[in-house]
Amino acid sequence: MADIEIEIDGNVVNAKAGEMLITVTDREGISVPRFCYHKKLSIAASCRMCLVDVEGAPKPQPACSTPIADGMKIHTQNEKAKASQKAVMEFLLINHPLDCPICDQGGECELQDVAMDYGSDVSRFTEGKRIVADSDIGALIQTDMTRCIHCTRCVRFGAEVAGIMEMGGTGRGEDLKIEPFLEEGIQSELSGNMIDVCPVGALTSKPFRYELRSWQMNAVSNIARHDLVGSNIYTQTYKGKVKRIVAKDNDSVNETWISDRDRFSYEGLAHENRLLAPQIKVEGTWKEVEWDVALDFATRGLANNVFNARQADKLGALASNTATLEEFHLLQKILREVGSENIDHRLNVKDLNNAISLESNIKLAGLEGVDHALVIGSNLRLEQPMINHRLRKANLSGTSIDVINAMAFDFNYQLNSENIISPNQIAATLAGVLKSVLQSAHAQIPAYLDDVEVTDVAVQLATQLSDSDNSVIILGEHVVNNPQALSIANLISQIAQNTNSTTLNVSASANSTAANLAGFVPGKGGLDANAMLAADLKAYILLDIYPQYDFHNSIQATETLSNDDTFVISLNSFKDDVVAGYSDVLLPIASFYETSGSHVNVEGLVQSFAAAVNAPSDAKPAWKVLKVLADLLELPGFHYADSTQVTSEVMHQSHKQHVHDESIDVKAKRGVNVIWQKSPYAVDVLSRHAASLQATKIGQINSASMNKATAKKLEVTQDGEYLGVPVVVSEAVANNCVFVNANHSTGGQS
Amino acid sequence: MINNIKKLVKEFSLGELRGGMKITAKELVNKKITVQYPEEKTPISPRFRGLHALRRYPNGEERCIACKLCEAVCPANAITIESEARDDGTRRTTQYDIDLFKCIFCGFCEEACPVDAIVETQIFDYAFVDSREGSIIDKAHLLEVGDKNEKMINQTKLEDSKYR
């Protein structure tokens, strides 16, 4: 588009033809009041607040929907513009209640701010104001629809960004109401953003209701660690407590949105279940002690069980995926200093010889630019909401999306094809895709593909990938425990290579990219997580682990850790009976937003953050605990003054990448396959303790889904339970597959 | 020279003393202005800003809606408020403390209040005899002051209202 010159308030400004006037004024820092305009949403031009005077136009024009043209002369401040803005303001205030003193938006309200500049001090409206009944739209958003000024930002957000049109306008004129269409309330995983876009107090945060005024809190930049994105957020704190979380703009990571999990999980920080004091187990009973006593007890325990017998290789360290980069680094450094390579964070993988290693080589923002995507084994919308959002944006601008899943999920975009395939068949299907790709490229076909049958589905998937210039293959979490997980990952990289596709590996969770970066995986001669638990080690250091949720086989793990002669040091942020059962020392550590550290997202972006608040009571940041533990063990090289020194140390070291197994097995397997997936709001200990999140529809997802044939084979019924989870018989699930979404602790799993 | 002589005459005739005694003699017979505090009190302006009180509506409901504007406007940071949604869904304070040591009795809190909940009464004769912490008066105390003195508060606000 050509550069043109326009004149705003007498100043000449360069702009591109066709841009909306408000984009230009925003860029130039000229203030134009607005309510319905939002830079990430479509233009409604319904509030009329941004009226400006355009020379030659008989009437004032709305800046948000007036495309500029060469030589245009615009006045944003002259009498005509001001008079029309004031008139619009007066109309908007006719029905707006004067309840600012009890409104949670008070102090951060766009209407309040604009009314200070454009409102009249005396109302000329003497008739009765209208009142709109509220509807309960769930546990996260509080409505006060009398305050609504019908800007329709929430409606457009639902339709355009969340992809689920849940709010809408009914009625006309005075009777226009913005309300949810269904009684169940808002169910989007991004619904909290409606609170941010609402310019008035019509939609406010329910957990935060009436607690504080906006001016009482300090905003600290932070990073949300619940998923692979690392959304940028502001943690708003008051008197040392996190009181609210709002989105922070970062176009290359999360744009202006964050998921509900990132927004509302902070509630867990104040949960009564927090571990607050160091404890040691003396003759089977727990005793609260001072930090020095507990750490001394821990080091003596390690000495007795491991070091005195010169059996450093009998010490193991396991960490949760939510730990920070620095915590991963320090823990592996301690282990490697004392001479043990038993280090692992991959707790939920059944067979680590069959573990996925697939490079991600696309940026998050780059997802918007792809023209075709193949998603394998992921309920992307609920598991990685912000990645799904990027894909949805791409889809709206024409990207075709194919899905291979074990169950039909509710995607919020149009799929090109949805292939519900039993987990046992995925490798065979992908082999077919690879063969078809190679065939159409007239390339040599390797021997392992000889017996592979190329189905219609495979041809269709292959054609899509080959035909597009910029495609991406996304590998999801459901494949982690597939009997052929390794082969699937290797097939994907083969397909990607042969079709010039990029890959995105979202099979890991939270901060596991950081664990890999810090080398938190077994080194040469070291045992992996499963081998450690099978090898009956003498001592363990566990970082924020809750076995019922974290381990693939929690019963076996708990049994091993509970051995009488095993010394277990547990660093935990929350209390847990099972942890207390097997541990010998419990060290309380800081949770999310209470510690400084770094998150590494799926594209490898390292984002560091500072602690927003102090940990409660006696709890300490885990990196400090580990540093002191190392000092007490008299290990060299642990002189850190703050966590940023640890960060720079990690960034300067290089861990050898594992040479990974390239073998590919394409035979379809037999038997029933269980995909065990934590519910979207049960992925980490903080979200599990966030009451409002748990009260939502997504928070209550707890089912073992299977089709009729599988149910019959397993001899369970609709009312029964499978592995302790209520059974749902549904034909949406592939044959020979049980898809478990569990939100509570359970026993073992097959 | 003349001045010096005049001064000498005045000094030797006890002129200053007689002048002072004249006033004493006059006040001896005049009406007394001294009041016998605390039995008697001088009149106070309706605008006097003394001890704070939280008021209620005639139906007994507390007026305060926890908007925290008084806390925000207080130049001495003397007011501390915590709020929550009460069981009936209304916005209410759970804590409303005023530190009378910090308070400078400027009356901004009263000016800022949108519902005339916090007011400054004409009470000035209070003391903290127990401890220094006694200087912090809480919500129950403030409501009690309001309940006891509602008549006086009403009266003084009414008197002042025509000038506002």
C-alpha cells in the first residue's frame, strides 16, 4: 500500500492508504476516546465515541471505521469533534448506573476515564434508568449487565478469538441486552479475557469480587508456567499476596490474551494446604523444626544412606515439570557433583526407551503463517490454549487443518478432516502417509515401508502436506505413552523432511523444555525415572512431586519410595498425604510467582521472571534451598548471590543432546490402549488448588471415555468406573481405546 | 529631655500599676466568660472535626459500602479497609480501622464519602488510657460512636447543609 500524507490537527502525518484513522492516531499518540474499538477485534463502530471532524464530510466520522485517503484533513480536538464526543458521552451515561463506588472496575474503568474528560457534571436525564437482570455465567466471570454500554467487545471476542459464540445481543434499542445464549454459562478456556476487554464493570472477575480497588495493588511482570507458551502476565499483589492476574501484551508469545488457567490459578497460592514449615520424620512421627535442623537432618541422611558407603550412584533426583530452569540446573548440578547421573523429569512416561524426541522448529507467531497443519494426538484447545488460538487465527485466514486423534474433540475451528484412529493404528497410518509422500515424489522407499498399506486417508493427508508450501505437523500429549511413540515421532520427522514441513512438539508440558536445556535427564550410566524406581535406590531428592498425579505408575512409585531403608528428601509447595507417607524430610518451597527463575517455552524462548511476592511463612524458593543443601554437602561451585547468576551459568553450558533412537516400527499393535491425560485444570499442583477453576465445566472434566465395543470388551458399563474414573460410553472414541481425563488422584494405571 | 521627665514622673507615680489594676477592677464586676469544663462547655461550630463515626441508615443497615475512597484520599494514611462480598452479595467492609495518632482531622474522608458513612463528630474529649494501640479504633467502635451520636450528627449536618 502506498504511503500517503494526511493532516491531523494541523500536523502532517504519514500513513498507508486504507488504514483506519484510529490506527494512525494511536500510532502518533493522538488521543481519541473509544469504547468498542479494540486493536485485536473486528470493527463494530457501535459506540460512536471516536467521532472526529473530517474536513469536507458533512457529519463527524467515527475514527475507528474511517479509512484514510490522501490529503485528508482531520480535526480531533476542534469544536465540532468535541461537541459530538460530548453528546455521545451524554447518551452513554443516560443508562449507566452511578455505582462506581461499589463497582470493581472503579479506578480502571475506561468509561470513568473518558467521562472525566467528556462528561458533563450535571445530568439532564430525569427519566428512570433501565435495569438489566444478571445471569450467572459461571465461576469465573461476574456480570452486572446494568452497567453494560453495548460496545459488544465481549461478543466479538467470543466469536472471533475464543471461537465459541457464547455472548450475544438480543433485542433492539432500549431493550438491547448482552447475555449468554445458554444457561450453562461461559465455557471457553479463554473466557477470562472478556474481563480484560470489557471497558466498564459489566464483566468483572468473580474470585476477585469486592476484594480490592485497582489502585491498591502493585503490578509485577511475570510469566505463567502452566503450559508450553509462557504467557506474559502481570501479577497484581497487595500486602504480599497475589490478588489478581491480568494479561501483558507480547505479540510474539501471547498477544493480548491469556488462558483461564494462567489467569485464575493464583487462587491456589492462598490454599490452606500449603506446606509452611520444614518437617522431619523421627521414628515415624512428623516434627516441625527449624530450617537448619531439617537441612542438617537431610545431609546426615544422605551421608548415612549414600555417601558413607561410597554409593553415590544410589542417589536419584526427580523433579516436576513445573520447576524453573534454575531449579532444574541446581538439582542436576548437585547430583553430578556427588557423582550420580540418576536425574529425570519425565515421570509420566511408561517406557522411556520409547520416549518421544522431536525438535520444534517453528515460532509461535509463525503458526499464524502456515497454510496447512496436521495435529496428531492432542486436544489442543484445552491443553495448549494459546497455541490453539494461533492455529485458529491461521485457520480463519484459510489454513487447512487435519487431525489424527483417538477421540473426537471439540475444536473451535473448521477441520479439513478429522481422523479418529485407534492409538494402535497411528504409526501404521503415518507410515502410509510417508509412503504416499515418497511415492508421489518418486523417491526411494525404505524397506520398512514395504508392507505398509497406503489407505485413502493416508493419501489425503500426504497430498495436503506435499501440496502446501508452509505446513506444520503438531505432535501432542496423547502420544506420549503410545506403544509406538518413538516410531511415531521418527515418522513425523521423516514426513516433515520429505514435505518441507516444520514440526511443533507439544507432547511435553509446562517447563519441560527448560529441564532438557538444563540437562535434567540421565547422563551416561545414569538411570531414568522408571529405572530409578525399579532399582531400589538408597536416597532420593524429589522436587515438588505429587505421585498420584505425576507418576505414570503411582502405586509402584509410592511403594518404592516408601521402602524403610530409602531416605527421601521432598521439596514441596503443598501438603500431600502420600508425600508425607514416604518422605523423611519435607522442605517447604515457594510456588508459582513466589520465586525468581526462568521459563523456556516450546520455541526455546527463555523468559526470566522475578518473584512477585514472598513465599508464605517459612517456605523458601527452591533454588535457594538447593544452593544451601549443596553448601552443606560441601560441594564446590555453588556461590550464587541471586538466581540470575544461575541462569547465566545454564545459558553458558551445553549439554550433549541424546543420540536418539531412529528405529521405526510400523506394525499395527493389538489390544486396548489407555490414554491417560490429566484434566486441563489438573495439570499442576497450583491449578488443582484453585477453587474457581475447579468449579468450571472444564475443571470438572473427569471421565474414562470409550466406545460400546471397547466397553463390552473391558466389561464396564456406563454407570461403572474404569481405573477409578467414571465411565462415559461414547462413539466419539476410536475402537480399542480408553481416553481417560482424570482430575483427581487415582491409583495405578495400566 | 521632656520625654525623660515625663517617663520619670510616670514611674514614680506607679502609672503602669494603676493602669493594670484598672482592668482588674473592671473585670471584677463584669460578666465572667470562664466555663467550668467538663461540667460546662463552650459552643462548637457545626463544622468542627472531631472523633470519627460510621453511620447507619434508619433501617439499621450500615452505610459504608467499602469503596475505599476515604482510604485513598486520606493524606495521613490513617485509614485501613478490607472488604468482601457479604453473604447477601453486597459489598461490605470486614475491617475499617482509623489510627487517631496518624489522623490530622482534615475531614477529607467525610468529603470523599459517597454515602455519608464516615463523618467527623463534635466529640473531642476521648483518650487512650490503656495502651498506644488504643489509638486505632475499629469498625465496631466507629459504628458505636455513630449509633450513640446519630442525633447530634444529624443536627450538625443539617445546620451546615445550607452552606454547602
